Amino acid sequence: MTLYVFFSLFLCRTGLLSTLVWEKSVTQRWERGEISNFQYLMHLNTLAGRSYNDLMQYPVFPWILADYDTQELDLTNPKSFRDLSKPMGAQTEERLAQYKKRYRDWDDPTGEIPAYHYGTHYSSAMIVASYLVRMEPFTQTFLRLQGGHFDLADRMFHSVRDTWYSASKHNMADVKELIPEFFYLPDFLLNSNNFDLGCKQNGIHLGHVILPAWAKGDPREFIRLHREALECDFVSSHLHEWIDLIFGYKQQGPAAVDAVNVFHHLFYEGQVDIYNINDPLKKTATIGFINNFGQIPKQLFKKPHPPKRVRSKSSGENPTSALATGGPNDKLFFHHLHNLKPSLTTIKELRERVGQIVCLDKLVLAVEEHRLLIPPQYNRTFSWGFADLSCRLGYHESDKSYVVFESPHEWGHILCATCPNPRTIITAGNSTAVCVWHIELGTKDRARMILRQALYGHTDAVTCLTASATYRVVVSGSRDHTCIIWDLNKLVFVTQLRGHHAPISALCINDLTGDIVSCAGTYIYLWNINGDPVASVNSFSGRSQHILCCCMSEIHEWDAQNVIVTGHSDGVVRMWQTKLVQVPNQPLSDFSKHTNDSAPSEISVLVEHEAADDVSSDSDGADDSCCADTTLNPAQSQVGFRSWIGMNSNEEHGITCGSNTALWTDQMEESDGFVLVTYNGSATASKADIPEHKLMPRAETKEHMKEDCEQTGQSELQYGLSPAAQPTCWPSEPAQGMHALFSKR
């Protein structure tokens, strides 16, 4: 009994007990499908001592795909995937035979170095820096590792396909795996800083990373599909085999020999004690070897890792959790939009207009305008809009205030507020300043609201605010048509979201992806976390319907069916989905020659119907000079991919191009579902060159659908978007490749 108590105290004090229990619970949660494959791999990397803080022990992720050549990625075909039961050196029989021969024929005269299959590692500081070389601060890290200059262009990371074939087939000295950024960060694939990375021997100049054909040239789509592949059923059912190789029982010992998974002995933890090496040259060489070639993660499992429970397709069994896959059986509302119906009874009756809705696991909370629920319990409220310009804290259930703050009255009328955490309140209003307040709560007499910083950047009243505690940013929108991103940590200006042509009416941030949605008048704009434009759309459909609020679904960020939800002044809730569309490729250099206010005459759009008059209510600033008809020349067709937003309809509508140069308009037929755009002297396209995309009709009430159908003469099946406005244009230069097309669900 005494020994048991002593052992228990030892485990508690050393943290081993909590580590073992946590490790087991996380593994069980993954088995049941309660956490994603990405989350579980990050947990294992953390347990094994690998983190973002050490490039020599950076988190390691597997190559999961073997198909980098087809136009469409088939995640139901096992041939699309890498063999996760084998290390990278054993992916082909030819390389496998050579590594086995190396191990079998190994003979060290000194007897100090045991036999091994691989003399290089799958993760090292140089491998990580080479993947991230296009993005600071890793560019400077790479230059320091390389002695102040970039490596030879032929050895730089330039193509995902070529890197896969090098690591799995062609290069005996290359067995590298991937890093987490391949599953969530598209920025590292772009040479946005225009670094001169050199020119390969075949004459190819290095710039953006060349993506597989199925990514359609767009880093966002590559990341989304790559993450979707990581979470699919096939990978889920085989990922435990790769875990056995990297973190498990096949990492060392006889099982590693059988699995052809033995590395140089200096890669392993505890194989050498550098403090007992007396020879300074040998000690320096050993440390340099470990620093340059990487280290094996800490061994976490001594027995075979259990597999994940996945859906049984033959029996039609549902997964235990919605996180298992994004399959058709998952009960996600955006997979079944046509079955959505309003509730028979109201959730809550409010005395005034609804100001905020918060959806919890088993509860939906709502408060009136000028009131804000405080996270994370949401049992307290922050309210404003009183005659004395004070602000108050109260309880959600009783509607009673228990603290009154008078300090904000110096900043005039507050029009909007947001609360990223229980101790931070952000307000804005007629003063044009965004005020960040710190809440000190004690007794009623000691509770204080202290101004941390007033952020200046708008020239008119600030109409809406949103904040993300995950990404530590605040976004503010104003009547002066400006929208600004602020750093919540440093409380400084980050960037401006340019191109709005109406007062900003609604904002939201996706806490999973960092994407930002801004709404102005009838327009919806989508941006990434860096403020780069992704796509936009005009939601106007013939009646007054200014956008009042918006939000985004945050389930399975890799799911292409995720929606943006907007609430409009006509009482309709609309759901929008990003879609891909293929359009003629336009050189970036041509976009940079023009400003946001003048459209170049050489850019025009071929439409299949006569251009309709602009009927949007917020299209001031539009330029009709760019709408002249031109003739397509199929002989000069160069079809590429660009950022577009559109609807499937048999009537005309406006489309926004992903550039800062021109106004684009187009018309689409319901049978077509694609956009035809021409660029004189650079790129033209024919209808046959552009693939068809079937776009879903919008989700609205049947009464509104019938009303519009009677006005337009359409059937309910044909119902889509009514004539829309001429578009605005993006302020910044677009990235090459395919971006997003909004379709109304």
C-alpha cells in the first residue's frame, strides 16, 4: 500500500500520470471520431515534443496523396492515396529493394554506427525552411541556413508534384514528409514578396509553387482539397499505420527493421550523450549532424495503434460523429438546404429588434438591439444606447443592470460593439473612433471600464464591428465605405478592405479559416485573413433587400458546401456558397496599369444577351464604358482561372472580377452555368473551353419564390437571381489561379 501511494505521488508530481491519461483520452476521442485527423496529428506532435518553436523538431505530417496528375481528384479511389503503412522510402519496389540492400550490406569497421536504411531524415530545419521559403520570416531563416543566398533553383521547392516524386520515387537521398501548413495555409505556396528564387536549367523561372492539376491553379482550392483528403474515410482508416511508423512501435527495434524504417542512429532520442564526448571535433560534428539532419520524434506507443472507427458504407451505418467525414449522411444543415423549414413556434419573443443571436450546443440565445452577450458563458450582457450615453452590464435572464459605466459618454453615441473575451469590450459610433476597453470587475463601486486604445482610421460613423479571439483581429466598417482590420494584440492598423461602394452594414469572421465577410448595400465581399479579396457578389434581385446581418457556417472547413448566410431588409434569409468557375486568364501586369475608378477600354465582356440596365441600389461609381460587346477568337483561346462570383440564372447579372482595374459584367443562362469573359490582345475564350457548373438556386421562402416567378415568368425550377447591378472592382492585384464563385443556395 505504501509503495502504491509513493508511486502515485511520483506520477502526479512528474506529470506522467496526467500525460498518460490525456494521451489515452485523446486517442479514444480520435477513435470515436470526436476530433479530426488534423487535430489528432497535432496532439501527437505536441506529445512527442515537436512544436512550431523549433525548426529541428517541427510538427511532421504525412504525404497522403499519390495522385498529382489528374484533372479531378477522386477521393473514393484507393489509387489516389499514398501507402500509409510504408515509409516514404518504401513507396516503390525499386527504391525499397535498394534500401534493403543498403541495410543488408552495411559494414562499419569501427562498429560505432549500426546498420540503417536511411541516412537522411523526413523532417529537418532545412526541409521546413525550404517549404516555407516564400514567406517571411522563414525566408530569412532559409538564407541563414544557406549561407546568405538561395539554393540552386533546381533544388528549391517549386512543384508539389515534383516534390512528391522526388521523395517517393526518384531521389535516394530524399524521404521527407510534409508539414502542417500543407493543410491550412495557402499563403506559403505564393511568392507574394516577389523573391528572386532563380531559374532552373530548363529555363523555368521560380515563382509561385506549381500546384497539381486538380487544384485548378488556386492555393486555396489546393489546401481545401488536401485537407478534405486528410479527413476522408480512406485516410482515416489507414492513418494509424503511419502513426505506428512515426510515433509508434515501428519506430525502433525489430518492428522498424521489418517495416524498412530504420534511420541513422544519431536521429534517435537518447542514442548519444554529447556531454560525455571528449573529442571536441567529434562532439561538434555530432551536434552539427543532429542539427542539420533532424530528429526522430519521441516514441509514444509501444503497441500497434488502434484504427479509427469509420463509416461502414456497405451497411449504411452513420458515423459516430459529424467529424468523421463530410459524407452525405452527416446531419449538416447546408447539405440539406431544400429541406429547411421555419420552426412552428418562435424561439424567443423580444421587445425590440433582434441585435444578436448566439447558438450554443443545446440552446439558442437572442438579445435586443444595443445589447451584447458576453462570452464564454453568455449569461451576462453589455448594453448601450441610453440617453445619458452610459453603458451597462447586466444579466441575460433578468434584464437587470448591475454596473453602470459613464466613461464612454466622452466618445459620443455608440452604434455598435463586440466582445472578443470577458475582459475586453470594443465600441464604436459617431466619433469615428474604435475604442478598445478593458473591464475590471470587483465590487459594484470598484468596477471600471478602462480605455486601452482609441483606433482612428474612419472619417464617418462606424456602423459595425466584429472580432476574432482566435486570430486576434478586429474588423470595423463605416458609413464612409471603409472597412479596416486592426490587430487586437498590438491595437494597431493592419490593412484596409477596399472596394466597397456603399456604407458597411454587416461583418463577420470565420474562426476556422480566418475568412472575412463584409456587406455593403446589396453586395457581399469575401476576403482572406490578410485582407486579400477572394470574391464578391451582388445580391440584388429586384426589390429592396439591403443586407442587415451575416454569418458563416464553421463546420468542416474543408467542406465545399459551407455557406455564408445573409439577412436582408425584405425579410428573407439567403444562403450563399463558394463555387469555382473557369474564365480566361489575364496577365497580372495588365491589371496593375489601372486604378479602381477607371476601367480600361481593352477589357470587355461577351454576353449572350443584350446588357441590362443597372438596377442595383448601391452601384454608384460603376462605369459603363467597359461593357462593349466584342467577338471571341477561339484561335487565340487561353483559358485560365480567376476569382468570380455569380448566380445561375437565365437573366443578366453583374460579376466582380478579382482585380483593381476594371468593371466586369456578364450574363449567364441557366443551361450554361459559366462565365464568358474576353480580354482583347491577351486572352480570349470560347464557350467550348469553359466547363459547365451547375449552381443551386437560392434558399428562400416559397412565398417569395412564387412572387418573383410571377413577375419574371419563370418556373420555380428556373428560379434564380433577378437582374443584378454592375459590379464593383477589387482594389488589389489578384493572385493567379482559380478562386471562388458564389452561388446562391
